[in-house]
Amino acid sequence: MKYNPVSKDIISELINIAGERNVLLDPAQLEIFSHDETSKEEYGHMPEVVVTPRSTSAVAEIVKLANRTSVPITPRGAGSGLSGGAIPIFGGIVLSLEKMNQVREIDYDNLTMTVETGIVTNEINNLVKEKGLFYAGYPMSLETCMLGGNIAENAGGGKAIKYGVTSRYILGLEFVTPTGEVVWLGGKLAKDVTGYDLVHLIVGSEGTLGIVTAAIIRLIGLPAAKSDLLVLYRSPQEAISSVPVILSKGLIPTSIEFMDRRSVETSCAYLNENLPYAQCGAMLLIEMDGRDQSIVESEAEAVGDLCMEQGAIEVYVADNRTTQERLWAIRRNIAEALKVYCPVQSLEDIVVPPAAISAVMPELERISSQFGIEIPCYGHAGDGNLHATLVKDPQMPMEQWQRIEQQALLALYESITALGGKISGEHGIGLKRKDFMKRFMSPVELNLIKAIKRAWDPNLIMNPGKIFDIEY
Amino acid sequence: MHIIVLIKQVPETDKVKMDPETGTMVRSGLESIINPLDLYAIEEALMLKEHFGAHITVISMGPLDAERALRESLAMGCDKAILLTDKAFAGSDTWATSRVLAETIKHIGTFDLILAGERATDGDTGQVGPAVASWLGIPALTYVSSLEIESRTKDSRIAESDHNRTSSLTFLVRRLTEEGYQKVRVQSPCLITVVKEIASPRLPTLRGKKFSRSAEISHWGAKEINLDPASVGLAGSPTRVVKIFYPKVARGGERILALDEAAIDKAIDRILSTIGPIMGDGGCSGIHKVANIEKSETKVSLAKSQPAMQESMISLSEQLSSGPIVDDKPEFWIITERRKGGIDLVSLELLARARHLADSRGATLVAIVLGPSSKDEAAMLIAHGADSVILVESPSLEDFICELWAEALFELACARKPEVILGAATTTGRTLMPYLAAKLGTGLTADCTELSIEEGSGLLLQTRPAIGGNIMATIKTAHHRPQMATVRPHSMQPLPPDFGRRGSIIHVIDDSSLGKIISDSLALSVQVLALESNVKDFENLESAQIVVSGGRGLKKADNFKLIRELASSLGGAVGASRESVDRGWISYPHQVGLSGKTISPEIYICAGISGAVQHLAGIRTAKKIISINTDPDAPIHAVADLAIIGDLFEILPRLTAQLKSIYSSSSGSESKPEPRLDPGFSPGSVLRPGSVSSLGHGSSSPSSSLSPCQTKDTKLQEPDLPRSEILSTEAQHEI
């Protein structure tokens, strides 16, 4: 694939379009746009220029320019992605939407909000909380991520079992095509079969089909009451087997988070948390929410009882935010705690049919002992979405790790494919898992995807090098 | 064993609003939780229950909604809960609250131990615990970090059914004080307030939750405990909030983006120039702290340079019968604190404040010294502003035992009727003063940062931060005397000593009256066993002039060495955020913030701390704040005078190296840098006359020459010297 470098002329055109202050060239400033939350050393690549336009028309002009001059363009939100989706792997232009963060409308009658995609997702909830409303398509990365990134990855998160993933809350999009045309897709509509559902083709396309500059999102009533349970089990199997029992009783938790022994130990040691986790082989963190505190608490009790019947060692209850924070801290700090143990790791995002989780656990053990690496595992048990994390032994030489990592990933993906699973549930393919797509996706499906890409982006300038490799 | 735990339901501190009209907290729309510090008390009670068998009664006073907090404590494993709820209780200050709690406890009957958190995170006074003990006439042990039952083992369980009968137990406790851990033996029944170090709270279990949902919680009002509704609540509170205002939080300081080499250098330069004035010129003239202090001790302690003093001796019984002996002028008292045999700097700060107040009121300023002391110390107090010094020299008062001190002061106050009593808001002051105020039946305001005399009425206006420093409240004690307040350490500088001042010294003799107090009090069986000052990883943050703190950004325990090295290169103390203490990276005495220490250093440097409101509450009165954090949006940067947006792992080692090179090139090899302080006192130092006596008597051991009688005898014969000579003595010791 041949792209043109960003010439002086292109830069002066960018300045004309976006204004001098919105065009960054200083290498020190460009550096932070060269990577996301994946390893900078492994995947990072510098952009040639970063543009931070403030309007949809400016975005469209920039895309037209890139398309005309065959310069690659990579859209970017907060840079908190976990698959390298926002990395400008071919250099060129990074188009950061950080300055497109306006709320265009809050429609209380239709319960929608029209916002630009550079808004920090957390901010959306702050804005509507007072009115007792809530945007549920909200992943776990808390303070930093932006709506645009959530849309690009079709982010999931910890509440998907009850509320579903981002796509359920995206009703319409303002979209800039790879040729620089602007179009509104969808609308404030509960039903819409007028033509193909392009909105939901774009959601989750990892920025390869164009740039979403604004979205109509669905708001729902804020569940003010919450009750959390931390359930300790002797084995992962016991923990996982509780999940269908709970769901089949018509109890729908907001989250059912799974943590294996190694994740719990690492996080608790890191937090100095004194829970009696020594005899515990796995934990579930279950959250119930709703409108009325006493109803929610009694439902949580019912869930707790079911867990005890399934052989849980102990069930802890958290009915206020401070105690809830204490429980969630264990889950949220796993990744950070593992990074302190060894920063070199591969955070995976496998997804299997929920009932297959029990079968995944012995596979992880097998791969772990076969390759002599640790694979702590945690994630969203209710969704079958697990963050198995391959962690390098701090003593292991880097070359050996790099070899083993690829082999172990291959083994992992093979075993979950056999179980009916897929290699990414919510983080996306991006750069990181691109090489495995050929092996684990049927050629027919991959060709359909590539055909869509070619039809939308004839010059292949829009976030090239992600999900799949494609030739003219 | 019957254990009573006092808990309070508090709003989550980061969301508190105040009603500017009424000066009370707007509780609606706030999630309420058990005061986090009370959780440690609950946990300690539960551990005692597990080991020895106990029945635990939890009591809370509050609105109906406080039942939630009680239910949670039942879910954790407590046995019984009582909610004190009555419209008549609304608006209670700490005095009125402690009275209701004490009456309730009397009503319940016998108990062995009362546990409570060291303070509540909303009111932040720490007064209710000691005041309850005072009402009940039992010992109060505060800031307790460990508790053991002496000569009891798991085998000798105390049957739970026995909870109505008080068995005599002996507790061994460790109190966390500014100087270290004080080990105390105390007999039951007693009241103990605990700090975080004592226990790590368990989580409520499903089983406990079910029990708590079905448990009946008794609701008691004024009627149930036989109190006149008019004597409780706002109506029965000696103190009134007269004004609420919001402190300026953002300092609007300088921000430096230190992401590359050049910017880091610039940031380090700015840090050095900010620290410079505190450390002395170019960072090198401040290093002679040790010498400086010794000379200043010499200066004030030599009998030659003492202020002119008139001495009298009076027995307490004489005092009691004769009534106030001074003229019509009202008396303002300060309670002096001593450490390791010298006067604590905080007492001199207190004198400076009280001097100003006494002058505007036309009052006599009296410093009270309890325990064996010397005339040197009295001279020191006079030189720093006291008009007279009352020495109650009983050896039994040497160690701080709250009920003994309170008893002695109570008798003295009844005799002399002071208008104002001020104490330092130290672990001692914050224990003694509420105990004494409850005895005297008067109000007390905790941890004031401003005091003034109201024009016209002559009343003491007491201003303190509350709700984690989110608001400032001005409080008045209009109809009760004395007006009492504790004052936050380091919220004022001591006055420069004036050795020309005249003052009187009154020795209160340990006669039968006081002797009786002491023997009675000893029957309470509180025994101070030891002060452990050389404890591993102990830190006296409160008196440090420079504090360097680290937080979660350090990533692991090992990295605290970066903080320790920087602190050591500055002669400062090491602080920490709650999270880093919770994670076990560093010990609790280092913790700064709402559930740790509140400090007012000259310079506060923090790295890898985001600045949660709870942390900011502990540093609002720091003079200069320097923050280092990679996150440009970290709240700490908004309150910093110098905000460095950069990586602590790059900045700290270079800063430390530069500081080390400055000091090693400009001073002697062995001297360690220390912040410079006017007027010549070191942070946290005590002024030890002992070392001076040793000059006079040729003894090499400072402590050997400090028997009270000896000092008294010799000093009385020492002649006054002409003023000029005093001046020259001073001049010699100027640095």
C-alpha cells in the first residue's frame, strides 16, 4: 500500500481548515498520539501531524484533503483503547475529536441526547444525573474514555448483562464518509427498517469506515438503588455454575464479574485488602440495581441465597457506596496490580457462550503449564467475556516471551474457537489481533467485510491497517 | 463482656453542602454511611467478641435514617442497636450529644468497654468520645492503635450471658501520640477511641444482613432517658454556630508542564526557589538548626536572662477557699504541653494567639503547667507572652492522664473562674479539653484556625474548618463559662521572646486537696507504662515544617524510597495518602487527610497524589503546596501553589540529587539540612532547660539536673541582672 507523506502544502491546507492552534507538529506533542493503552514499544507509531478540528465541516474538509492526496487518516478519541485501533500505523494525519465535545441537545420528551463524539462518556452521565437519567452504554474505563471511541469499538463493559453494549444506545449518527461527505443516519426512532442498518454497521467498525462526529444516544431512567454481593467460591466451576441458576430465576444482575484465584490474590495483595481469600478459588462480584433500595436489597439477598446453594463459601453484601467501592476496587485494580507485578503482558478479551466459561478455565490452566507462563483471568461472567491476561514472568528474557506469547495466544484462540467463542468481545481487533483474523474468521466473512471497506473507502485512507490487511 | 460502640452516620464527605442560613448541613440527597473511623471501633469490638466472647451494643444518635448505619453494624456482627432519635435532639453540639449518649449508657446499665472512632469525618471534632467518658466518670483513652486484654486468654471466655455483670478487666492499650506510642494500662470500665491502625473492618455478610433486617432496633428519645427536652438539642447546646463561610480553596498557583528535559529542569528550579526561603538563603544557612536551637535554649534558660518574676506559693485548698486572687481582670488560660521535659512549641504558638486575644479583652494571660516543671519553663512562658504562670507540680501529673489533668484543672478553674481556656489541638489537647469541658458544663470548639474577640460583647469568636475543610464555621459560647477552644497547631508563629517582660509565678502546692484528687483518680487505675518513641516507621507529621508525601502514583511500596530520600534531603517528614497507607506501602502515622493527620507545614510537597477531597482536608492550612502529578486534571494541581505536571519518577530523583549537592557543597559534612524557623525554634522541638542547667552545674547529663525541687531551690537565689547584660547575652547567640 502506498501513501503519500504529509507535505508542507498539506500542512498549510490543514491550518487553513482547522486554524493554526488546532494543528500539532511538535514531536513532543505528537508523541502522546502515537500509542493507546497497548504497549507503546510493541505497537506505537508516530503520526506526521495531529489535527483537532472543532466542527463537522472542518472534519469533512480534512477527510477530503486526505482522500485527495492519499494520506492516511486515523480518527482518535481519548486514546484509552486496548487493541491499538487509534494508532497511526502508516503515519499521516491523526484526527483527534477531543475538541468536538459539545452537547447539541438534550431531548427530555424523547429521552435522547445529541452529543459530539469527543465528549468524555462519564460527562454525559454527570449532565443528566440531576434529571434522574442515565446513559447505560458505559464501559468500565471510568473517567477517561470518549463516546467516539465507545462507538468505534462498540464498547461493552461491566453492565452489559442487563443493559447491553454501546450499540443498543446509539440511535443515530452524524457521519463523515472516507470521501468527505457528511450524512445523518438513523434518528430519534425506536424502530427503523428503512434500508440497511448502517448505524449499526458503523458502530464497532473501529474507525475504518469513516468518522462519527455526533450521535443521538438513548437515555433511560437512572437506577438510584444498588446492592452488591461479593461471592467467594472454592472453584471457578462453582462460580460459573451459579450464573445460569441466577438468570433462570428471572433475577437480572447489572453485572456478574468473575475473578479467578490469581487475579483476586494479586489485586487484594496490591490493595492490602484483608478479605479471607486464601481458601477461595474464584469470586463473583454481582451488582443488582433498580429504583427502590429495599426491593433491590431483597433481590440481592435472593441472589446471595442462590449462590450459597451453589456452594459459595461466603457472601459479602455492600449496600452503600463506600462499601461498594471497596468491592469494586478489587475488580478494577486487577489490571493495574498485574502491571505492577510485570508490565509486559497481553490483555486478552475472549468471548465464549456464557456456559462455556467453565470449560475455558481448564484450557487456561493447560496453556499456562504448557508454556510456563501465568494466565490470570477475570471479566464479565454474565457475558462470557473474559480478560485472560498472559503475564510474562519478570525473569523471562524478552525474546523468549515474544515467541511464547504468540504461541500461547494461538493455543488460547484455538481452544475458545472450539468452544464456539471469538477472539474479541469488546476491545476490538485493531492492530493487536489483526494477524489472527485470517486464521479464525471464515474467508467468506472476511471477504464480505473487505468488500464493504472497499465500497466505502476506495482509496483506503480511513484508519488503514486495522482489523485486516487489504490491498488495492 | 459488654461492649458499647458509639457510631455516627455521616454524609459522604465529598458531597457535603451547608445551609448558609442555618449553618447546618443539608442532608437531603446525600448518601449516608457509617463514619469510616467508627468502622474500626466496630471491628475491634467484633474481634474482642470473637476472642473473648462479648455482647456488643451499638448506639447512634441521629435522624430515623441513621437506622441504616445501625443495621449495617448488626450485619457486621454486632448484637443490639439503639437509635437515639428525637426532634428535641436536633442541633446538638458535642456537649449536648455527649450528654445524651452518656445518659443512655447510664440507662443501659453496666458495661466493660465503650469504643468509638477517634472522630467523625463530618464534624471532625473528636470531642464526643472523651466527653462521654467525662460524664460517666470513667477513663478516656484516645487515639488507640492497639488494645489487648491483660491476663485473659481464649480459654477464659467471658460468657455472653454475663453481659449484665461488669467483670473487672485490664486493658493494655497503645495510644498514637505526636511523640510516639504511649503504652497505658487501664481498668474497665473505660472509653477508648480508636485510630485506623487498630483493625481492618470486615464486610457485612449475607447471614449478618439477614439478621440485621429482622432485628428490632430500639428508638429512644429524651423521655426514655429521662432528660428534659429543653436541656438537649440546640436549646441545650452551649455553643452556637454564628457564621458559615466558604474558604478559598483554589490557590491559582503556577503550573508547569514538565514533560521534557528542559521543562523538568525548569520545574526543579522553581521547586528549589519555592523551598529556598524556608530552607534559608541558597539553601545553606538553614542547616545549622541544632546549633541554633541550643543557643536559643541557652539564651532563654540562663537565669540571668530570665524575665523578672514575682513568685508566690499557694495551696489548692487555699485557692479554693479564697476564690480568685487576682484583680478584676478576666483570666485567659492556655494549657501548656510539655514533651520530654520541655515546653512544646505548640504552647508558645498558643501564647501568641492568646496574647493577642487577652490584649483585646484586657485580660490577664495565664499559662497553666501541670506536672513537675522548672522556673526556666515558667520564664520561657513569660518571655513568650504569659502574664503569669501557674505551676501544679505534682509528680503524678507528669504523664498525661486525661482524668487526672482534667480533675486538677477543674478544681483550679472552679477556684479562679477563667473566662477563656485554650488548648492546642494535639492528641493531648483534643482529649483533655472535651473531658474538662463536660466537667465544667461548658462548650468547646475543636481545632480552631482563627480566634478573635467580638466587639461589644467581648465574646470569643472561634472559627474552625469543618466537613473536611469545605466550610469554615464561626462559633460562639455565649452563656457558659469558661469559653473553651482547641487551636490547630502551627496556625500561628510564636512571639519572639521578650526577656524584659514581667510576670508572676504561682506554685500550686500538692496539698491534701490535690493529693486527694490524685489518689482518687489513681483509683481509676490508669497507668502510663512507657512511651515508645523509637518505633519503626513512626512519623511526627504534625510538627514538621516540610512534609513530602507520596501516593498511589508511586505504584509500589519500594518506590516510597523516592519520597523518603527527598524528605531526608530537606530535613522534612514523610507523609502519605490514604490509598498508599491502605495498601500497606507505609504505616498509618504517615497518613495525611481526613482519616489521618491534619497538618500545617510551611511546605507540602506531594507526588503521585491525585488530591481527593479527603486528602485536601488535611492540608488546607499548609502554607505552600507543591504538587507533582502526571495528570493535568488531578484536583491536587488546583489547590497547589506550584503545580508540576510531570512524572515523579523523573523529577524526584533529580530534585533530591540537586538538593544533596547544594547542601554537601555549602556546609559541613555531618550537618543535615533543616528548615529555618523564626524565632529560632526548630519544628517540633521542645525547649529543654535541662541542657542549660548542665552548663551551670557542670554536669554533662542534661536530664540528671532536672529534679523539680533542685530547680526550685537554686533558681530562687539567682540574682536578676541588669537589662544590658541580658541584651548582650542575646546578641552573642544571634546567628
